[in-house]
Amino acid sequence: MKFPDKLDRIIVKNNSLLCIGLDPEIEKLSPRKGFSFTGKGESLLEFSKWIIDKTAKLVCAYKPNIAFFEAYGLEGLDQLKKIFLYLQNEYPQIPIILDAKRTDIANSAKMYAKSMFDYWGADATTVYPHLGLDSIEPFLSYINNYTFLLVKTSNLDSVTFQNLKTEKGPYYLALAKEIKKWDRKNIGIFVGATYPKELKGIREIFPDKILLSAGVGAQGADLERSVKAGVDKQKKGIIFNASRSIIYAQDPAKAAKNLRDEINKYRSI
Amino acid sequence: MKFPDKLDRIIVKNNSLLCIGLDPEIEKLSPRKGFSFTGKGESLLEFSKWIIDKTAKLVCAYKPNIAFFEAYGLEGLDQLKKIFLYLQNEYPQIPIILDAKRTDIANSAKMYAKSMFDYWGADATTVYPHLGLDSIEPFLSYINNYTFLLVKTSNLDSVTFQNLKTEKGPYYLALAKEIKKWDRKNIGIFVGATYPKELKGIREIFPDKILLSAGVGAQGADLERSVKAGVDKQKKGIIFNASRSIIYAQDPAKAAKNLRDEINKYRSI
């Protein structure tokens, strides 16, 4: 099934635009009800499975950030592989966005695309647009999969370059306008929810595209503005990711339900 | 030892600015004298060791591109780990630049930096500058290691965004001028050798920084222009990477020697 169809079904089924970022840091884990953290063995895997089981009815996607597994080398990546297998077997209806931000010239990008979609079996991934279309084509050749291009990132210093004035407007808008010309179906756009004005501008350029946004939790984005700016005419078409604010909450299920419901509240206004 | 010192010693010892990119593709491998390719087992490892043994006296660095190992998942990365151990044990004087282009907001970038420098033990790595300084700090905190910021990539479509006119000149130059303000010792700059004019402009902005360049082999860059544009006042300070034109040559040692010598010829003019 194509990513947009898979996503649309689960958005409706779980009535949710919430994506949970699986970004476990060993230093931040502690024993919890139902998760017996020992600091040994496959903590990243066990913690992620615990989060998934608690939240699977509340999300429209999971987004592991591969950095948090690579930090522990092959052992960390082995656990990520098991997380993928767990999701694919137990929750096959929930899409997995592998947040890897792999970006390189075409000869190398084709190997990254092979890794993301053939090896990991991700439904979607993230890529920077700054190298131009030839570097992105290898990802787009996987027509059932989706590639989110990071047009405006959520961090403070993203303004330095991404808001630089160019002859075609601020740089992030120049990126967006050019990407629109490429007219590809399986491109999505990432905009940090910490920049609702930019999110609004991107939604105007892409009224129908699926957007991915992050920063509505720990990074402190204004949720109401972000939701209103980001949804399409059907009051969906955007995925809001939260990581730290959910996975380290005292009760992750409650935190996820609250955030899902708050997003839904602003969707309906 | 700090990366610039390690690099400087081997540049002098091997009289070389040549870096070989270890980017093996299984489909392009074939049995060679001293390399009994069967298509099974650890081909990426065996091939890379064969290339390394033939060229270790001719290079100033090796640059594995992690994409070519990730494409084969954990098995590919296990072979890359063994390549690192082989280089670190047998050729400890040769720096390893892990070309991984990992770039993310600080909370994730710190995990990527941990992976690059703690887990892999790379001497240097590559990172995109487009997210701004806060995303790069986690890499720079490893003060003995070096981070090459990709200011202008070697591909054809890099012009679309990287040469976009901004209020501070073409975007790649705006990046470079801002990076200069950061005034950090362990930042290097990557510029594709396929763009000698841009390489010249970058060298003018950074008269003393170590540059990394690629495209002098299979991508067909004009070697004479690139070398003259890229060297510093001591006729060094730049690393020229070639991958496909060396590793798939009938005689990789001969191809490496020829390219090293040709670079040296233009250095001395």
C-alpha cells in the first residue's frame, strides 16, 4: 500500500495526527510500571516496545530517529531492527517514518535509499533538499514510499541560513517553490512546528501535500497556531511528531492521549 | 593526536594529498589478482582491505562513505567496523574520514557525534551546515576530531540551491562567510572539485583551513584548476578524494600513484 493511503487509514481509525518519536536515551530511562529497566541488555528495544504497546491506539505513525540507535553502534542498530520487526508484525497498519536525514549525491543516495526502504523497510524517510533534485531521485524511485524534504528545521539557529533572504524570498520558501515545480507525488515537506509562520507559508504553497512537523512537545511550539497553520482543507494532511514530552512522561499513554486530543481540538475549530 | 597534525604528518610522509574513497558496490566487484571475489561472505571488507594494502603508501587519508555499507544493513556495517579496526591496527598513521553527512538538531546531533567519534573512532566526519551552529556544536565538542562542513557539493543539481543569489552573495558563499565568523579550529570545508571557481572562492575566504574536495576522478573535475584553486600557501591544506576511478581501476595502485603524482605536479607549479 502507498504511504498516503496507509497514513490516511490510521488517521481515521485512531482519530489522530500524532506521531511519536522513538528517540530513547539510556541516560534518561528509569524503571517504570511494566518496564523493568536494568541498564543492561536491550534497553532501547524494551523501552520502545513498552511505549509502542501503550500508545498504538493513539498515533498515526511512529518515527524512530536513527541517531539514537547509531550512538550505540551495531548493538543499537540491532535493537532498532527488532523494533521495526515488532512494529511490522504487531502493528502493520501503523506507518514507520525512519528519521535518518540521509542526503548525498546520487551515486551514494541510491545506497541510502536502498538502506531506508529495502533493508529497514521504512514506509517513509527524511532527506535534506539542499543538494537539488538529482540527489533526491534515488529516494523517489521507490514509488510506494514517501520522502519528507526538510525545508525548515525546528531549531533556533535554523534562521541563520534557512531564513536568509534570496532573490526568490527567504531560503526556505525558495526551496519550497522549487520543490513544487518538481511536481512529485511521493514528496512530503518537513517544517518545524516551532515556526508557525513558516508552516503557514508552506501549507499555502502545498495545499494538498502531506506535511511532517516536530517541536510540539519538548521544544515548546505553540500548538494552536501550528495545527491551524498546518492542516489541509480536510483538517488533516499533517503529522505532528512529539518525542521527549511523551516517552519520558510519567504516563506516556496519558501524555499521548492528551496531546492527540489537544491537536484534534484545534483541528475542528 | 589532533586531526590536522595527523594529516600533516602523512601528507609529508607519503607526499600525497590523495584520499581514497572506500565506496564498494557488490555489483561492481569482480575477481582480481590478490582478491578472490566470490560474491559471498564479507566482500565489502575483503575488497576494501585489498585496496588499502595496495595504496597505503600513496594516500593521506581514507574516506569510507557509510552509505555503501548501510545499504547492506547490519551485515554491511559489521564489515565497515572491521575495516576501521584493520586501518586503526595496521595503518594507525592514516586518518579516517567517515563520510556520513549526519546532520540534525542538537539533541539528535549529539548522538550522531557520539556515533562518529566514540563508536566508529573516525578522525573526521562530514556534516551539512544548513541547520546553523547549534546543530554543529555537538560535533565540534570533540576537540581532537575534525568536522568538514559541506558548503558546495559536487553534483550537477547543487547549483539549484547552493548557487541561489542571496543578500550575502551566492548561497554557498553566504554559508562560508557565516562559518568563518564562528571562528572554530576543528571545522574544515568541503567543496566539490567539479566547481573550481567555487573552490577558489572558498580558499580565499579560508586561507588556512583544511579543505576536502571530491570529484577529481569519475566525476570528471578539471584537476589542474582544482589543485591550483584549492591548495594553501604551503601548497597543501587540501585533501582530494577519488573513489570509483581508483577502486575499480584495473590496477588500483597504479591509478592511485598516477593521480597522486598528477596532483603533486600541479601543486608545485
